[in-house]
Amino acid sequence: MDDYEVRNTTRENDVTAGSGTASVNEGLGNGKKQKKPMTRKQIIKEILSYAFYIGLAVCIALLWRTFVLMKVEVISGSMENTMKKGDRLMVSKLPYIFGSVQRGDIIVFHYPDDESQTYVKRVIGLPGDEVDISEGKVRVNGVLLYEDYLGSTDTKSFGPFHVPSGCYFVMGDNRSNSHDSRYWEHKYVMESQVVGKALFKYKPKIERLYKDK
């Protein structure tokens, strides 16, 4: 059974600043005054000015990468057919800075049994939910979950699972080939382990991940 992992492909932007050289007219007979050489104080001020703008650009790039968008590559297949091995995703942290995780969201997170690994799954159970799986049919709080995104199904039974506060129960869309909350030692993804929400695929082509409701 394949674990579903992703690889972070975001690269930090190199920020460079070019320095210009000022030309000074050396002719003395054309009536123009020569430019005075810069004083030490002016040189230091110019250097600090460049350093400020370079630092500002680097900070903006880091903040963008940390809080707004990051790129990940799918390196396994437990979310097929929603996404396939080799697909690249755009992931954002903003939805969970200004809002909360919703059922049906596809999230990128640190694997609870080994946080050095990064996984992507679909949220099935929210904090306080009871998730029960009977012969492959998923019920949340007693209501059958409509899942038109599944790549495959199985007939196994699990649960019921009672999702703790601040945690999420997640599963892969390729249900018969997904190592997820059903099997993990630490069943639930903690809120602090969520990296962000997968927004859309951008490679091999731009494609949305969510169907219209």
C-alpha cells in the first residue's frame, strides 16, 4: 500500500541589486562644473540604502513563500484520480490563517507518525466528528458521505473514530491504495501539522482540484 507523499519544490528567489556608475565630464572648457566626489558619509548612506532595499526584497520573498504560496510535487498515488504521481500543486497557507479547515479540503501536512515526511490527503472528519466506515461506506455523525471524487473504493470496515479537538481525520481518494488515518498509529492530523491547502495543479497543466458543489 503506497504512502502518499509530496516534495516541496519551492525555491527561494535570488535577489540581486546592480550598482550604477556615474560618468563625470572631465572637460574644463565647456562651462560645466565637475561633479564633486562623494564624501565618506554619502558613500555609507548609499550602501545602507541599497542594503535596505535588498533586505526588504528578501523579506517579502520569504514571507510570500512562508505564508502565501508554496509548490509541491506529488510522488505517490493514493490521491488518484484527483491527482497523479508527478503532478505539481500550488499550496497556500492563507485559507487557514483567515479561516478554518473544511471537510473535503485537500491538505498538505506533516505525517503524524513521522513528521519529517510530508503527505497530502482529503479531510473527512473535523474536530468532534464521529467517523464510521462500514464495508467502504463512510458515515460522518451518522450521515452517509457523498464522495464523487473517489478513484477507487474498498469494502473494509473501520471505526468508529472520534476526532479529538484540534485534529482531523484524513483519507486518500484512491481509497483501496491509501495509507491514511485508518491505518496510522497516530490516527489524526493535528492542526499544528497542517502546512496548507492544495489549491490547484499547475503541472503538467493547470487544473482545479475541487468539483463544483
